[in-house]
Amino acid sequence: MKWFQRRRREDPWEVVGCNTVEPVIMLDSEDDDDVIYVQEGDTCGRYIFEFTRQAPSGMHCSSALQFARQQLLQQVTTKGYNVLLEEGWSLTLLRRGKCHRIQVDYTGRPGCISGKLPPLRTPPFMALLEGQHIFS
């Protein structure tokens, strides 16, 4: 009788690259008067995207980042907030054999503003990802 069964050994994920943007203020100075309330702390979300057949490109990373932002904004909307006053992100590229993974950690400071919402902007410093040859 075996007391402990061994799990099949899985290879660890290798970190191929990482980009990080610390939280930055996303509203213009003229929008400050419309702020009604702000959450005390930041809200974070982790989103993982798997690629089994092809290596992700810079376009995939940009899309993953925009999706993560959209999901976090939806999450804070359910709690009564309507905007992210500060935003930051970390994008990590991982590889294990022929499989690839994008991990996005998106951080935002939720707030509620009155009146017309500012237009949705792209995540801060997203241009870092465009045109990168990630898995060469």
C-alpha cells in the first residue's frame, strides 16, 4: 500500500519577458471636480491567456492588456464605481515547451465621477508592447 502517490512531474513555466507600468493618474486635471468618491485601496485582477498552437505576438499582448482592463472596469462597476482613476499593469510572458502563456496583472483605483464619463483610453504606456518580437 502506498501512502503517498507521486504527482507527475510537470516542467515549470520559464519567464521569457516582463513589462511593468506602475499606476498612473488617468484623469485630466479638469475632471477632478467631478470626483464624488474614491475607493481607499487599489483593485487588482490577474488574467491568464494560454497559447498552445502558436507563440503570441505583440498584438496578442496588446489585446490581452485591453481585455484585462475591460474586465477590471466591469468588476468595479458592480461595486458602484464607474471609472479607474489610476491604472497600472504587469505583463509576463511565459513558456513551457511549445506552450506559451501571457499573464496580465492589472491594477486600478476605482472611483465614481458625476456627469459625463471621460472617453475610454487605452491602458497607460501600452505602446511598450507594440512591435515587439517576443518569442524569437
